[in-house]
Amino acid sequence: AAEKVEEIETKAEEEFNSEKGRLVHQQRAKIIDFYDKKEKQLELMKKIQHSSLTNQSRLQVLKGREDGLSSVLEAAKQELARIATNQQQYQQLITSLLLQGLCKLLE
């Protein structure tokens, strides 16, 4: 009878250890999956942040170009308005612009 009790206890302990090992393995796999997902989310957020910063930088460059062109255009308008009041300078400007346009057509 003692042997039978010992055999049952041994078998129960083996089943317990087997089940415990399976549960530990299962939980370890869940933890690994959880942290893998977190790592992928972090990588994705880093890529999004990098892309956002790059786009902001590009927008700033474009804004700078636009501001520069606007100031040059405004200066040209003011200079043209000043030249338009002087008949001789205005005629010389029109002649130069026509000549430049014709040269572009020939290219």
C-alpha cells in the first residue's frame, strides 16, 4: 500500500511539474510577444516622429524660399514702379526685356 501511495504521489508530482512547466512556458511566450509588440510600436513611433521632423524641416525650407521669392518680387515691383516714372529708363528696360525674350526664343 505504501508503494502505491508513493507511486501516486510521484505521478501526481510529475503531472504537477509538467503542468507547471507548460504554464510557465506559455506565460513566458505571452510576455515575449507582449514586449515584441511594444518594441515594434516603439520603432513605428520613432519612424513616424522622424518622418514628421523631416517634413517640418522641408516645410521650413519651402517657407524660406517662398519668403525670399516674395521679397524679391516685391522689390522688383517697387523698382519697376520707380523706373516707370522715368521715360528714358522705362524705354531702356522694355528694350532690354524684349531683347532678352527674343534671345530665349532662339535657344
